[in-house]
Amino acid sequence: MTGTMGGAADETAGGTVDRAVSGTADRAADRAACGPAERFIDAAVGLLERVREEETGSISAAGTLIADAFTGGGRIFAFGAGHSSLPAQDVVYRAGGLAVLNLLPVPGAVGVDVVPATLGSALERVEGLASAVLETSPARAGDVLVVISLSGRNALPVEMASRARELGLKVIGVTSVAYASATSPRNPSGTFLKDHCDIVVDSKIAVGDAELTMEGAGAPFAPASTVVTGAIMQAVVASAVGTLAARGVTPPLLRSGNVDGGHEWNARVMAEHADRIFHLR
């Protein structure tokens, strides 16, 4: 009886392993047969899964730092240049987000609306620009600044982070740490963004920011940094909201203006926290 049961168990286990191997092979074959759109989505999902598995601690710590600043009377700012400004902008004046998040803009480096577009890239390498922006901004000691830069190698984000810390701000860096080992710094300090942060969240984006290759394309394509970094920023804000709520502090959340009562809700929240909201001035 025992031998029969053991044989059945072995057979069942073997069948399970066979099916698992077969399933994995089938999924691999399915992916190989997919078109570029499906492959890109798979790649982005894979990166997000890595962030979830490997960066949850850093994201939670970043959320706690923002919650600490809010309860301590500090203000919160976010900065990014070029396409890295998009995730920073996405958390400012955002339905479901914190009303007290502010964009720290650098003229000519926010988004891709400058002409020629190459000017924005050139401004990222200008020494002294970040210091001038910080020193004329409302940011002060005790505030939090999130600095977003995929490569973290150019003068603007590196100087922004280092000067902010000199001024007494806490700095959260969102960057791809891989660039620090695969590229050289492009700023006078010879350092990367990650070297000037209190907390670093690694976006896991590969150097070059292109997830796909294809015969005939000529170059890698399909960047995923905006998708992943945008999700990281929303996760950091979610963590901050959760921390505040757990402490019994009502988070200053905005609601959608496209739901009944949304505008009235937002007007009240922004009036209550107007001293820490700078995009209203």
C-alpha cells in the first residue's frame, strides 16, 4: 500500500514538474511570437515586478521621509529635467495625490517644449544652474526634494541634489543605478546623483533606456523609464499617505475635479495648506 501510494505521489510530482516545464516553455514561445507592443508591455511589467521585489524598502523609506516633513511643517518638492520631469509633474496637483507636492522647475529644462529640443539637453550640463534655482526658490532647510534623473550623471541633477543637502533639505533620488557602473560622470564633482541622496530608489532601467531590439530597426527602441519612474513616484506618494493615515494625520489629498464636489473639496484642502503649495502663486 505504501509503495503504491509513494509511486502515485512520485508520478504526480513528476507530472507536475513536466507540466510546469511545459508551461514555461509555452509562455516563452508565446513571448517570442508576440509583436513589439506585447513585448514592450511584458518588459515594462517585468521591470515593475523587479522594483516591487527589490525597492519596496526604499520606496517606503521615501514615503516616511515625506510624511515626516509634512508633520514637521516642511514642504515637499520634485524635480526632473527633460523626460525625467514627466514623473515629477505627474504627482503635482494630481487627483488622488498630495496637495502639498510642488514642482521645482528649471526654466528650459521642464519637459520637451523648448526649441530647439537639444537646448534642454544642453542645459542639463550647465554648472551653477541648479544652485541658482534652489537659492531663489521657496525651498528651505527641513524640506524634502525628490530629484529624478535616469542616468544621474549630468551637472543639473547632481548639483541639485548636492546643493539641496548643503541647504539642509532631505533628498530622495530616483535613478537607474546601473549608469554609475556603465558610464562616466558628466559633471565637475565626478559623482552621480545616487551619491548625494538620503534615499535612493533604483528604477532598474538598463543603460540606454530601450527595451526592444528587432531586425531591421537599426537601433534598440521602446523606452520604459517614464512608465517605471511614474509608478515609483506614485508608490512613494501612496506610502506617504499610508504613513500619515497610520499616524492619525489626515493626508491633504486632492480629488478629481470631474466628480461631484471635487472642486469644492480641493478648494478647501488647498486653502488649509496654502502656505505649502507654491503652484497657486
